Amino acid sequence: MLLAADGPKRFDRLAVVAPYMQLEAEPAPPNPDWLEALRTDWPGFIVPFMHKVFTEPDSADVIAEMIAIGLEATPEVAVTQELERDWERPARLLGAMTCPTLVVHGDADAGVPVALAERIVAALPNARLELIPGGGHRPDIRTPERVNPLLLDFLLNA
């Protein structure tokens, strides 16, 4: 969204999956204790996080694969993202985003509530929400057969 806001002529439309943003006028800064916990117990974050992301039945193999990928990463990437991200700007930009926007969200997302996706869509002037029944936080990874046709239709025909 930040790229589209900074270069609106570069974007005809925008499709996002499981968006997350803080919509408060003054979001709280990252919790230093949580950031330190990331640094000192990365597996203690990655393992439960991936279980929270992939809540669909029969996701054990996907969870194991994503945990392995996550454990290859460094916690400093997540910490830096938390510390450097401008949490206020994205929420301020929602009303100015005029390009057609598709928001795809799993209705069983345990990490980002559907209500947040609904608030984001309501704030965008030209957006629609597609809920994936039974979908977790990343239905594009877990059930691409449901998500890809939505993306293709939107990107080719919107």
C-alpha cells in the first residue's frame, strides 16, 4: 500500500492477502520485552506463530515446512521491521487509495481478525473483501486453489 500511495500512477489495482495494520491514530510502539524475547527465543516465537497462521485442517506438513523456513531466518529481521516500520502512515493513507483493491482474508484467521480486514476495506474507497471459508492467516499458501482464481479474476477483469 505504501508503494501504491507513493507512486499511484504505477498501480492499476492492488490485491492483498490477510492485511494487517494498526488503525489507531497513535499506535503503541513495539514492546521492548517482546522484541528481546524474539532475539533470545526465536524458535519460541516461530513454532507457535506458524501454528496460529495455518489453522486449516491437515496443515501439519505446511506448518513443519514453514517452521523450517522460519528457523533459517534471523530474529533481527523481525525486530528491525518492528522498530523501523511507520505504523501511523498506512492508516492515514487508506482514504486516499483510489485504485481498485481486493482484500482476501481467511474467515478463520487466528492472528488477524476478520473485523480488522472489514475495517480496512471500509476505509478504502474502492475495495472489496473476499473471505475464504475456513481459511487461516495465509490462505494463498494453504489453499491457492481458492485464492488464485479470485486474484486472477480481479487482476485481469477488474
